[in-house]
Amino acid sequence: MHRSDIGSQKPIVVGVDVGGTKIAAALVDEEGHLRGCQTRPTNILSPEATLDSIAELILEILNKENIKSAEIRGIGLGIPGLVDPHRGIGIASVNLRWENVFVKDEIQKRVGLPCVIENDVKAAALGEIRYGKSKGVESLIYLNIGTGVAAAIVLNGKIHRGQHNIAGEIGHAVVDIHGPRCQCGGRGCLEALISGPAIVRKFQEKKNRSRKTSLAEFVAENHLLSPKEVYEAASAGDNAARETVDEVSRFLANAIQFLALAYDPQRIVLGGGVVYSTPLFFENLMHVIKQLSEESWVSRHLSEPDFITVTQLGKDIGILGAAALVP
Amino acid sequence: MHRSDIGSQKPIVVGVDVGGTKIAAALVDEEGHLRGCQTRPTNILSPEATLDSIAELILEILNKENIKSAEIRGIGLGIPGLVDPHRGIGIASVNLRWENVFVKDEIQKRVGLPCVIENDVKAAALGEIRYGKSKGVESLIYLNIGTGVAAAIVLNGKIHRGQHNIAGEIGHAVVDIHGPRCQCGGRGCLEALISGPAIVRKFQEKKNRSRKTSLAEFVAENHLLSPKEVYEAASAGDNAARETVDEVSRFLANAIQFLALAYDPQRIVLGGGVVYSTPLFFENLMHVIKQLSEESWVSRHLSEPDFITVTQLGKDIGILGAAALVP
């Protein structure tokens, strides 16, 4: 029997996006259509509890969609943090409070289906080239900007891991020696400057320093602060927000340019909560990228159409990336 | 006849390091020993003149060493600028004033031996893994710091070129938005901050601003300025030199850390005129790298022995890299 026969018999996989706050899962067909999508809060009381809740969610979807296990080709899980996909182990995940968890074996045991795991950002990159607008692209950098900042590198259609399994961890590259402390211990890491929390914190600091409007007044007027609100305040003419947004775009543009010169990929695709939150984020970024590419011939291609894009898969890239893991 | 038979019959190749100011060439054996090494000023009156002078140099070495063409496996040429090794064309070289020169064909015609060409920094990286301390290393970044700054990327033992043939051109990554103009048109490019000319210029600017010693006085005391002299002045306690050296090490350390996180290679090897000019350059750099690696767990491996090194091949890496091109 040919591989394609097996594929045509079992076109459906389960994609599971395991996040620190919620788990999202769905059935995914060959074309990347989602079916029976469900989410639930992540139970991080213990690794056992998390695994139980993942397995329950999968079984619930199969049940509700009236699909038998035998009709499913396999399960893919995208997991934050360090992952060993070959051994199926979640090596370390701060958000899930995991250390050396045998995810693959435990999920297979609970659900009775073959399971594949991968770091969530790396999985997303594979989702983009399998189901997204980058179908068939051989070399691509997927840059995730959310609570964390990390890139996944695709070369010759495969994830490039590197010698210590940290290839793409540019969230911890120091891009401003006078920048704020990062969770990793460093100072001025990219993540400490352009992640969601970093954008809000930078805006708050600038607001506190400005004499026109106090932060308290601003928050009272604008309720809770999110990157989206900072970008909208910038658009509405708030100076502190304008400065914040400019700095974020500058540092991100420089990092993207560095990646483009280091790897020279076919394209660079952006995703992650901060990117999806408002189109202003990408607009502002591309404004700075355009300046960079006009200044130097070496970077001319950065502003070419489709060289830098936002994934069209949106938030579904988590589930679709996980689904793309299943062979 | 097996490939190894051919190799054992003709163990000698010619390596030619074509620079903007001088051409160096030698016979190179399988172990990387140089024989009959000669240099001459580069004749850049015309591409024809340059090619003639390269060919004459090769024939002169063969003649003096009393070796027949038939005993030579081939000629390798390392060339500055953009090179198309497949078609054997020097696409663009500012230093040589070359544009679309059919180097391979023209040298083969003049010397009567098979010829291979490559960008000089990429060739050097291949020289390092063929003849240097990185023998057998599969993933390596070779970073050249001289008049220009560029990296060559080796993945799976092969040069990674990228989509536009610019992979590794991080000399033109913007690392300081307030930095000086670069030749490429950009502002604050790495090359404009840490190349040989950049080090001297930065020192001169600081010296001009300081009130203690004028630049004129300093130059009168210290004769011509070179990066070496700036580093030695820093060691001797000169403040402007100290500041210059600190800034150079910081920017370079950040760039190396970015490369290390982006590619996660087995090792990073430094070469180029600035690196060879004084051991103080590497000493100062590693001091900052150590700080970076102590601050953040993500960068811990940067200060491990032999992760970042200076090539032991020294200036011969130009000729040896060219020699390593010959299959």
C-alpha cells in the first residue's frame, strides 16, 4: 500500500495548541479546514493534570464530531518552551511549569492515537508552509511576537534547530545595551523591548514621565492597557504612545533586517498575539522597514511585496501548526 | 578510476587570494602547507589587466617551484564582493572595480588549468573547516573583520548562500540607529562601527572632543593611526581609546550573540586584518562576551572554550580558503 493511500484513507488529524493560559484543539483536514474547534483554560496544577485535560479535550472533540479514533491519522501538539520532538519530551516550559514531561507517550496512552510534539513557534512555521500563503516556500523565517518573542527557521523546507536546539531564539538577543532587564537575566533583549508586556511597560514609563497626562488619568480614561490600546493611542496623537510605537518598530525592523541579512530567506512571516491585535502594528513596522530598505542597497528587497508579511492563518496558526506536525 | 586515485595523483592545488590592494598565491598540499608563496600589488587598471596579472603570478610560481601544470589539480580564487561560483563570474566587486567578469573562463584560458572561484569570506570559511582547527565541523560561522565586515555561514559542511546570495552580509545590519553613515547608504551598520576604518574614525572623533590631548598631538606622538594603535592606546590608559574599544567590543559582541541565537552553530570563528592586528582585539571582545553569557542562560554557551575563536590560519586563510575550493 502506498503512503498516499494511507493519507487518503485518513485525511483528518487533530491539532492541539497548548498555551500557558488556554488549550485550543480542532480536527484539521488536508486543506487546513478546522472542525469542532474547542478551547479550555490550561490546568497547570501538575503536568499530570495538564496532560489529562489535553486528552479529555481531544476525546470530547472526537465525541462531539462523531468521529472514531480509527478515522484519525494522528495528533500534533504545539508546546511552548524547549521540546525534544524525537523523544517526544517537553524539556522545559516556564508557562506550563513543565520539566522533562513525556508528552508523546502520555498522550498516546490516554487517547490511543499516534502523537507528535514540537515547540509551538516551530510548529507554526510548519503550519504556514503547509496550510498558509507560504505553501511550498523552502526557506522562511517565522517570527512570533506575543508575550514572548522567538523565531522559527525553515531551511530546505525543514526546521533548522542548531547545535543547542536554540536556533531562532532571537528574543534574547541584546539589541539595546541600555534597555530594561529581561526575564532571561539579560539586559536590553529584543523580547524586553517589543513583546506585548514590554510595549505596555514602555508606554507606562513614558506616560509617568510626561507631565501632560498622568498614567492614572490615562488608564482611567482607557481602562486596561494592551499593546492594541497603545497603538491606537499613538494613532490618536498621544505622544508617549507615538514614541513607544516608534521605538518598537525601530528595534523590530533592525532585528528583521539582521535576520534577513544573516539567513537571506525567501520570506519572513510574522505572527503572534501582538501582531494580530491591531493592523497598526504591521503598518508602523513596514513604515520603518521601507526607510531601511531605501537607505541601503543591501536591504532593498526587504520592502518588496510579500517578502515580509503577517500570516493569513491568524490565531488558527497554533492549531494548524500542530496539525502540520503529523506525518 | 576512483576519485581518490585522481586526488592522490594530483595532491597540489593553487590558492589565490585576490584582494583590492594585493594578490597572494601559493601552492597548497593536502595538509594545507604553503609552498612558493608570492604576493604582488593588484593591478586594477582594467579587469583584463587584473586577470593578466593573476595568471602571470600563478605561472611564475609554477615556474619557480619547477612544477608542471599537469601536476596541479586546479586553481581556486577567493574574490571580494558578489561572486557567482556556478558560472564562474565576478558579479560585482567595488575593490577590484569589477562588474560581471568571466573570471573562471579567463583564468582557465590563460593558465590552462581548471579554475574555481568564490567570494573571499566564504572561501575562508571553507579553508577553516578544511585546513584549520575546525576540521570536520559541520555548522560554523566565519566572521571577517577588516576593511569590511561580513560573515560566511557553513551549514551541513556547505556554504549557505540564501535566496539573494547575501546570507551572512551582517556588516550592513543596523545595530545603532544613531550611528554613522555606512558606504552602503545605511546608518549605524555594523561595518560602520567595528571595521578597521570605523575604529580609527571613532577614536579620532572622541579624541577631537576630548580636551586633554588634541588629535593632532596624539597623531604626532603616535604616528599613523591603525586599529592596533587604538587598542594599544586603550591598554596604555588613553580614555578616548578605552571608550572606542569598549564600544567596538559591545557592538561586535551583540552581533555575535545575535548570530549565535539565530543560527546556533557549533562554533564561531573570527578572522580578518583587524582581528590579526593585535591580540587585544579578541581579549576585549571575550571580556564583553563573558558578561553577556553570565547574564543570560540563553547565551551561556558563548563563553565555552572554543565556541568563539580566532582562526589559527591567520592571514594564510585567504590562500588556504581559495585552495579549499578546488574539488
